[in-house]
Amino acid sequence: MLRTLLIEKAASEFNIDIKSSFFIGDTTSDIMCAKNAGLKSILVETGEAGLDNKYDVKEDYKVKDLLEAVNLILGGSTMDFKKGIKEYYEREIRALKDLDLDSINESMNAIYETYKNGGTIYVCGNGGSASTASHIQNDFNKGISEHLEEKFNFHSLSDNISTITAIANDIGYEEIFKFQIENKITENDLLLAISGSGNSVNVINAAIYAKKRGAKVIAMTGFDGGMLKEIADYSMHADIEDMQITEDIHLSFDHMMMKVFYNYLVKNEISGKNE
């Protein structure tokens, strides 16, 4: 193996724990040697800075100089991610400032009207949006409703794994949400359809079917909103081309709605102000 004999000899002679040790270098040869010896590799961006291109190998850590490498080791492999953290949240803050509050208000009024009329609010999404759908169901059906005489009736179409997999296997994944609302959703109900891209076929299929049945549709989207935003009656949109920030904002919609509805329905109900 590449240049590992002296490392092995030193480890044996001085009782060095290889797995807890580091190899600092500026070439891909150094990084390859570290890999072969079982050491954590640190590439410094001085000297060759890994640009020798002798070996196709990836370092464990990259630092600007030897001092930063020492600080990393002494700090328990702590890296300074503050620049990336700052940039991420600055982009999210800009997206939050660009929200269309009028559209969000219209969507919340649609939810409120469905609640007052005793309708069901179906909610669905894939992946991270599926977890948001589940979270929304919980926050309304338990979080707010435990304090109300008249309960919210949210139903997450993303939660029953046996139903979803059966539909996906026997019919097709694009039908997993539509099938669950067939001949169930009515004009008194609402579909809250979540898709980061706005182009999830199974979500769009459910939205189209819901509208055919006379139900209203809220699109919770990101990027340009896709087809879902175009066909929906209401929109809760994160205008940013970033799936992670989109999903952050979607979950913030849930928590914001929970707080606003709680303050209006629960606090006013308790004080007798709400008719």
C-alpha cells in the first residue's frame, strides 16, 4: 500500500490509535496514503492543494491551511459552517419576505369555511411533503381540536402505507391519492395539495378529480408552482427554486395557521367573543 509502512511502524511503536488519528497533506498522494492506512485525511489548500490529480480520491476534510487543520483536530473535528448557515437562512428570509399574504389569507379562509361547514380537508404530498401533510393533520386534528367543541376534520392521504403501496402496486403510483378520494370527496370538502415542484403527477391527479367533484383545491408549492398552482383555486406558494427552503416554508405555513386559528377559535371561544 502507498507509503503506509512508516505509519504502521509508528503506530505500533508508539501505541497510536489509527482510527482516531489524522493525516494532513496537500496532494492526492497524501490523501490516498491516509485512506490506505485507515487515517482520517485532511487536505490543506496550500502547496499543491490537491491539484496534482495523481489519484481519484476524496479527502475527509478540507481546510485552508495547517493552522485550520490543527484547530479542526484539537476542536474535535469541528468545522466552521457559519458561512453556509448564514447564506441558507438569508435566502429563506428573502423568500419569506416575498410571500403573497393575500393568497395565503384566501387559502386560510377556504380552510375556515370548510371547517365551519363540517367538511373534510384532505391533504397529500410525497416525500418531505408527505411528512408535512401528516404534520398538518396532527396540528389541526389534535393541536387545535383538543380545545374545540367542533373539531377540525383533516385527513392525510399520505399516511396509510398499506393503502398507498396496494394502490401503487395494483393500479399505479400516480393514482395513490386520487383513488383514496374517489366517490368520497364532495363539494363541501377541500383538498390541500402539497408539491414542492408543483408537478407531482399523483398530487395533480387528485387535484383534478377533486375539482371535478366540486371541491376546492389549495396548492402548496415552490419553484414556479408548476401545473398544480395553475389549476388550484387557492395558492400558498414559496417563490424560490430550492426544495429544502420550500419545505421549510411549507411547514411554517402549518405552524402559522395553527397559531392563528388557535388564537382566533380557542381564545375567542373561551372569552365568549367568537360567535
